[in-house]
Amino acid sequence: MHINQILNHSNAPIAPLLNEICHALEKLLLYHENTLIDLHSLPFSPHDITQLVEFLGKGEVEAYLYALGKSIFWETNFAGVWWIEHYNSEESLINRTIEIAYCPSILQAQTEDIQLGKQQLQQLIKSFQ
Amino acid sequence: MSDKTIGDSLREQGISRRGFLKFCATTASLLALPPAMIPQIAYALENTPRQSVIWLSFQECTGCTESLTRSHAPTIEGLIFDHISLDYHHTLQAAAGSAAERAREEAMKKNHGKYLLIVDGSIPTGNPGYSTIAGISNLDMLKEVAAGAAAIVAIGTCAAFGGLPKAAPNPTGAMSVSDLITDKPIINVPGCPPIPIVMTAVIAHFITFGKLPQLDNLNRPMAFYGQNIHDRCYRRPFYEKGLFANTFDDEGAKKGWCLYKLGCKGPTTYNACATTKWNDGVSFPIESGHGCLGCSEPQFWDGGSFYKPLSVPTIKVHDVMAYTAIAGAAVGLTVGGLNAMKKTNAVKQHETVTIDDLERK
């Protein structure tokens, strides 16, 4: 759908949101700084969200995280703009965000988990010897 | 307080760092904190010992506890409640009688000055026999437990403002927590019942920052009570266009138009129902076709009819229109022109009244 059609038929603050995303992309390119936009606190109706998803589209990457319920990540048609939906274990949506980053921060392996994994692997290797 | 931290408890359950960060991101979102605060929340939750909580229930219907315990697990509510040390809650705890009271006394002694006191229900100040626990009057128990609390959370409209028990003629002399305790930080989380996530977010904030969140003039957390229902209502555009439901089954009601004329109290009610919603995010009263009752505001039971509009013109617009039509024909003016003039006058005379104003009339 064309952006003008969306803006004309929506009561939601879609234009300021798109501007914020644009500024965040500038910040990412200049300073390598990520931005997380919380959609939960914005007055978007389910219809507005559907239109926004349609407008941003789906790009080349889609990923799933299974921790305390499922989370879905996809890069939109605009590289570096990621749509993120967190669900709980009963598959209810608990948070919806847009992250402007090279890769969503939560998708990267976390130092604490790497340390734990390394210990477990070392123990496993010991048990073979 | 238990020495085990929330981080320890989560790790014991096999929850990864990613899961923990997801939990922290959702908590930040709930508390309307900028995402940049996520690392601070993560650090505090990882390293803070489990918070001791004493929950006292006075003149109440147990609806607040129901609201909280009926939330779908394992949501944020569930996680927070799994990881605080709820040392006394006479409805939920297994112990009864003197054993239960001993648990309360022990927790008070062990965590003196550090525990969080949660109160639901109002306190009768008439005959102390109206409501007692283990032979102790509600007023005495509140004073005793409040003395050693770090802060008090008044959950539900009864504890925050007196609620239903305080409604005229207030037979028990019901009072709110802040009417009786003045030397402790008190946060009001009103609602009948309050939204579960608001209750747990307040606890999460206290655990994270060691203090209460930013409050409004009625001591309610700004993150949830900072905006009124009307401003966040998805039916608001219909209000702007002047499209209203006039009865619960007319065309306007079927089309989902604004419920203002059916007595919706959204414009004077500060709460998060329109964005947080109820029943695991399914809907909120206005989405289900009924106006807001204003349950998170003081004296909502005595605020006049739930079905009377908040703001009414001082003259009857419809009658004026009819007279205008007759007068217009008699003096040769166009009906349209007079209508426009009378309409302008009606708009000028259209005064906004609050619940308090309605009560006075």
C-alpha cells in the first residue's frame, strides 16, 4: 500500500514513527549506535499495526528465539530496521518493538551464556579423557 | 529477605541470558522506561536479593488478589511473583491461625525497615470489630506492620481511596491507607481491580531502583496513570468527528462509535486499560461495548450515574432546535441560519463538569 494511502486512512502517529526510524538509521551509520522503539506505548490499533507491517514489508532475514516463549524477528524491506515480537509461553504477544541495528542485540550470543557453554564443553571433554 | 537473587532463581530454572534480557526489555516497556535503561534493570534484578513482601487484606472482596493470580503464567507477573518472598498473605499462604501470624511477625522482625507492605481493602475506623484478623483490628495491624515497612503499596481503589466500603453512607467509617499512615512512602495502585501488570511493575520498579516510581498528584505511578482513558481510546476519533452511540443497541453502538453519551467516564479517568488491556490483552471495557466506570478515581461509587454523560449542555439542544425552526418560519429568517446561531450558543454554553460537580448538582 502506498504511504499516502496509509497516512490518510490512519489515526495513528505513523509519520512521526517513520521519521524516528530514519533518524535512528542515521545514528546507526554515523555512530554504530542501536535504537529500540517500543510500539507497546504508542496508540496503534491492530489495524494500524497491520498497515505498518505491510508498509515496512519483509526483507531477507527472519529469525526465531525460543526463550521464555517464542520471539520473532524479521528485517524489514529497509535494511537495518528490524521488526521484533516477543510472545510468552502461552503464545500471547507481550511486547512489540522496532530495533534499528546491524543485528538485533538480543539475537547475538550473550557473554554469560558463552561462559556457561564453555564450562559445559570443558567438562564434557574431561569426561572423554 | 532470602539471599538468593532473582538472577539465581531464573538460572536455576534454566532460563538463558537471552530469556532474561527479554524479560527485562518487557519490564522496561511496561514501566514506560526508555530501552536504554534495560541494562540497569538487568543488573539490579540479577543482583538484588529476593524482596520480602507482606500483604495485608482488610475490607475487600479479594478481587485484587484474584486479578493478580488469574494472570496467565508465566508472564512477567508470574515471574515477579515467583521471585519475591511473599512472607504473609492470609488468602494465599498455606499456614493458618497462629502459625500464619507467626510468619508475619518473623518476617517483620527479620526484615525490619526493608520489607514492602502491600495493602488491599479499606480500613474501618468505626467499630474495630467490623473487620479483624486473628483478633487484631485492621487499624492496629496496619499501624504495626507499616511501622517497619520501607514503603507501602495500596492496591485497589479500597486501599487507595476507600472504595466501595467508603461509599455513602460509609457504615464502617472506612478510610484509605494514606488517610491513616502519613510517615511512609505510599504508592496508590487504584482500580477495581487494578490491572495485574501494574501491580507487578510497581514491585519490579521498587526492586530495581530501591524507590517508588514517579507519582501523580494522587500518588499513582505516572507510567500507568499519566494519561486518561479517553486520550488513549481507539474510539477517540469518533468523538472528534461527533459520532456517538446513543443507546447500547443503536446503529452507532453497532458501528463502535464513542460511548461518551452513554456515560463513559474515560475523559476523567486515569488508567492504562486502553493500552495494557485486560484478560491477557484481549480487550478493555470500552472495546467490549460499555463505557468506562472510572474505577481508578476517588469516590467513583458516589460520582452519580454510571450512565449519565460527564458533560451536558446547560440548555436542551434539541428543544432549542425545534423552537428555532418555528421562530425561523415566523420572522422570515432561514432555519439554517438560526440553527447555526443557536448551535454556536449551545456550544458556548457547553460546560465541562467533573464528577465532583455532578455530585454538587
